[in-house]
Amino acid sequence: MKKEYWDVTDEQVIEKTGKPIADWIAILDALSASEKKSMDSVNHLQATYSVPRYWARTLTTHYLKLKAEGAG
């Protein structure tokens, strides 16, 4: 997977989802997304927040990469 897929800016995320990255990180934290299958988190973002599939996947991947790096 190319880094650009999850290396997004707040401006891009706000434009496409209406919320900044920090809000999505908090939402995914509350979901305990790091303990779930990524597709479950993607499906949750789509169903609960009407996030387009591409952006739900991007946000979930971004979140999981942050967690793997020890950030967030």
C-alpha cells in the first residue's frame, strides 16, 4: 500500500468528511478500532457517519498506522 493512501491532511479530511483528523481518531479510539478488524471499523464509519468508503478506509488505515507507531 502506498504511503499517500493514508498520508492525508486535515484540510483534505475536513473537505471530504466534515471533521478533522483528530475527531476521527477520537471516534476510532472510542470504537476500540485498534482491537477490531479494519473492515469492521470501515463499515462503522460508513454506516454511522456516512463517510464515503474510500475515506473510511483511509481514516482507518491512518489511525492504525498511528497506533502502530505509538502515537495517538
